Amino acid sequence: MEHDPKYQTGEPDGPADVADGVIISPDTYREDRIPPGQSRTRKWPVLQWGPIPEIPVEEWTFEVTGLVEQPLKFTWDEYRSLPRIKVFSDFHCVTRWSRLGNVWEGVAVSELISRARIKPEAKFVIAMGNDDGWTTNMPLADFLQSDVLLADMHDGEPINFEHGGPVRLVVPRLYAWKSAKWCRSLAFLDHDEPGLWEQQGYHNHGDPWTEERFGSDQLPPGWNEEENLAI
């Protein structure tokens, strides 16, 4: 697997292996870090809805809108000038693979919130991607955790287009579809609006530890258990 720089050859790092100053996602302290129904992958599989958008950084922008006192819009250079953090976390895909011991780098959502000043009536956030109208939703209680960030680096390298670059949202404590790839905006609302996959049958919340995969016994369109296993 020498041709794949993301392939993990040994045991995954744990919190004790993390450098000082890196935020550690609390789920990495679990004795068993793999949620029910999941298998560890040593790769970093690529799964997406539709074509992969390739957005040059000179054309990239990011917005914060909705119930905020100060709407925000960043160019790439403005985004890169913001204070940065690193987060150590595991990553759980609803298609039953988990990649353990990731180090993400980017901008904490708390930094954006402090600048935008969310209004008290805001209770939910909608993340929007550049891929065919992609959206995903979550309560602020999940979004405001210290390990949630907009990431442009993964394991010391820029996130490529296949994995959601130049910037993707990372929400480590929920299934990975909530970590919107190619993220272009956040909108704060006083009500919930199920996102694209949630409307197609995925669970509205997405907790991997309670297997909140689907909203009912009906599998989403196109789901194939064997094809979606990627270990």
C-alpha cells in the first residue's frame, strides 16, 4: 500500500500519542473506539453524492447567514488568516466503516460564531455544499462542540477535491455525512430543516453509537450493503 499515503499500516494513534495543543475528540478515549455495526478501515474511502466539484481556492468563498447579528463572507485568503486549531478524532461513515486517529486542521466553528454572533432564537444549523444542492442539518447542541471545525488539512496534508476540499465541515461525534464536503455556507435557523440525505431516508440526527443510520426500516434509494463496505 506504499502508493496510498493515507493507508494506516499499524495500530491507530490514541489520545496519548497526540501533540500538545491539539483538541482531542472525547470519543477517542473510549475503550472500544469502533461503534456498533462498524469495521475499521485502514484506507480513507471516497464516497459522495454526484460529481466531485473542483473549486480553485481563488474562486472559493464561504458564508455564514441566517439568525446572526453579523453575516459573514470569506475569500480563501480571509479564511486562511483566521485563528486555526487542530482536532484529533475518529471518523465513522454510515456505510459501516470507521477510520480511526485522524488529525484535522482548520478553523473552529466557535471562531465563526464569535464573529457572527448567533441570535438567541437560533436552534439549528444547515450546512450547504457545492455539490448539487447538498445540505445537512443538525441541532446547535451538536454543532457547538469544541471538536467541530471547518477543515482544510487532514493528517498534515491539504484536503483534496475527492475528500471535500478545499474546505469541509468535520463533526466527529456524528456519522460522517453530517461532515459536509465542499462546504460553502452555514445558515442558522430557529427551526429544523432536514437535509438532502435526511429527506432520502437517513436519520435526522446520526449518532453512530446508537446506530442512528436511517429514519425508518426503509433503506435509502440505491443502498447496497456489500458495495458500501470499504475496508
